[in-house]
Amino acid sequence: MADPLTLLKNSILSNQPVVIDGNDFVFGKQRFAKNTLTNFQSSTGGFLQLHAVYLCHLHKDLSRGPYILAVTKAGSTPVALNDKKELLAYLYGEIETSPQIIFGAGGSSAVTSTVQTQQQQQQQQQGGDVVMTDIETQQQAQSTQQQDVDMLSSIPSVDYSTDSSKKASLILHSVDLFELVLTEQQQKEKLEFSHRIDLERIKPETVTETEDTFIESIKQKRLAANLEKSDFLLADEKLTQDIISREKQISDRVSVTQSSTIEFNNILNSFKKLKSDEEKKKPLGGAGKPINGHHNGTSSPGLNSPQSGSSTSGKDLKNKTPIIIVPSTLTAPLSLYNIKDFLQSAKFASTMDKKSELSAQNIQKPNTVILERPGNSKLIYEVYDNVRLLKPEDWPRVAAVFVQGEAWQFKDYKWSNPVDLLSHVKGYYLKFDDVTLPDVVKAWDVKILNISKSKRHLDQTAQIEFWNNFDEYILAKKSFLNH
């Protein structure tokens, strides 16, 4: 009686459909159960079931993970990865036999049944022998299944019923247990077989044309494409070329650096010539030496000029009194109400207290405050809280601004951006000792003046710190102002 492995191979090679009737495979008049053992011995030691062999053929194109899921869903056992290549090669006729195919040893013929009446009668006549054979086969199948169960039982028991991805990982792990053990002979045969199959499938490519032939073919294709152009396209090309010829080609960073006409051979000579021309233009004294001091009662260019940072327009100012700007809000620590007491008398009082004091005396807030420098009554300073009162020619005189910590304070300023403003004017921020410095003030270029709400004897320290820093800024950046 033919074994099911051979019948399945013949059906595949002859492109005949494999008939499955319930839990049986039907090959012509022969019927085999799905769990019938074939003559193909697995690398783990047992024989593969007919259903497992068929599913291996059916899902041959699937990768390992999806294949295991499909086989498990069908209720069968996946074929080990070490056996799959050998099994498929036999089923597709690439090899005629294999060391893993042991005819008569798998017991497949003992568990088969036919639909022929004559064979049924023969089985009844040989009832004793058949019963014994069935019992032995069942015992062998049960022994193989028990080994599989024992091996799977070694896997830690975890509930994966609610997680399909973890269930799949358990299946992969359980299948990998069957693929770990390979004898030295099996590894050698597997390597030889893989090498033989690869040599049969790899076919060297034949070079049909050389590089010159390929380039020439491209040229011919382009020439043919140009000849096939319509009159409209040809006319448009002529017009486009005419437009391009009248365009001025501009250079970018890449085109300039890649230019082949740029040379630096004469750069040293050009530098020497430039220096020589500068020496000739310098004024000479009576002895032919450059004048380093005064000439005819006048100073040489560059002498007695304002220091670095002085504004050119500041030299022509008629009024050179420095201007200080303070916030106009009543919540600001310094305003027009209390700025004079703090900077002139070293006495700090809150804006609201000074406002209440002036209101009690029926004194309105002035538009500007004139400060006298402590210890020097000749130096005066103008203080504003409304920048709209400043004229364009007044802005060069603005030397200091007290910031409140909000960008909207500079809305009507000449430089509304805080960064631009503080690059032209020195910024100051009056901070109480129990208040955290705002993050926005930390990012600005301002001088922090610390003051206490209760310790009035420390007011003079903050006042002196302001005037010292203010004098340094005037000398460095705005020396054209009175100082």
C-alpha cells in the first residue's frame, strides 16, 4: 500500500487538488486520517503527521511567524525550520529521497484505511493482527504526544488569553524547542543540501552590451526624441533660448567657489600695492615724517574724538542732559512719584505712599522730574515716564531705563523690541529682597539693584551702585552727554 507522503507528493507534482473530507485526506480510493504519521522523520526524532506536511506545503511562502500562527490555528504542529527545506525539496521533486525519509518505519500504512470492500474483508480476516498493529501504533503515537506535552509543560505557565501578541510569542517559543537539537551528521547534510540548492538556483547574468554600446543607445534615443518633437515645441525652444541669452546669469555661493577662473596668485602683490598707496596718502611734516601731534594749532584726525560707542549725531546735540525713563504704572517700584527721593536723597518710598502724600498736598504728578547729582549740583538729569513727550532728537540723550519686567512697557519706545532697546540704552531693574526675579528679566541685559522693603539704611547702597554703574556706561557708550 502506498504511503501518504508519496501520494501527497504525486498530487502536488501532477497539479491535482488535494481532497480533504472532514478529518481525512482522500487520494483516489484511499483515505488517510489527518494525524496519520508519514515516513518523514523530524529532526526531533518523531515522524511528521500528514496534516503537518500538507500545511507546510500550503503555507510555504509565509514567513516563520505567520506560518506558525496559521498551522496552530488549523490544529496541527508546525514543521521544524531544520526540516522544512528538506521536506519541500522532496515534495516538489527537487530530490528523490532523503536520509530523513524512512519507508516502512513511520507506521503510516498501519493506520490507513481504504474504501474498497475487498480490503475491508482482508482486514476482518486478519483482525487479530490488525488489532495488535493498531494498538502498537496508538501506543507509539501516544508516546510521541506525551513527549511533546512534557516538553511544552516545561514552559512557564502564564495566562495569555487576553493578549494575542503574548500568545503568539508563546507559540513561537514552544516551536523553537523542537529546533534546537541537531546532530553533527544532520548539520553537515543540511549545509551540503543548502549549498547544492543555492548553486542550482543562482544563474550568472550574461552581459549583453558594453558601456560604450549602452551610452550610444542612450544618445540614439535622445536624438529620436528630439526628431519626434512637434513644431510647437521646436518654436518654443527657440523662444526660450532667445530669452535665456538676454538674461544675466547671477552667481551663488556654490558657483563662485566652483569657478575655475578665480586665482589668488597676485593677492600678495595687490596687498603690497594697497599698503603703498595708503602710505602715500598720509600727511607729511616738514622733515617728511608723519605728524603724530598737533599741526598748525589743530589736532590730527582721530585725536580727542569721542570714545567708542558715541553716536555721530550726539556730537551736534545742543542739549546734552542725560535722560532716564521710568515706568508709568503705579505698581512699578520706581516712578515719577519716588524717583527723586531715591536717586537724589537715597530714601526709598513706595509709589502708592508718595502718590497719597502728594494728593494730600493737592500736588499733581509732573510730566518730568529734574534730578541733581548728589554732591554735584552742576549735573542734572531729566526723568520721563511718557516717551511720547520725547522728540526724535531727544532719543540720543536717553541713557537709562528702569524696566518693570513686561515687554508691553516698550510699546511706544523708539526701539520696541527689548533686545534692541537694551543695546542702545542701559537697563536697570529694582528688585525687592523677598521677590523672585522674573525669567524674562533674566534674559535681558539689565543691571539688578537689590533693595529691602523694611531696612531703609540699605537704600544708599543701591543708590551708590546705580550711579557708579551709570557713570561707567556714560563714559563707555555716550561720552558726548554731560558727565
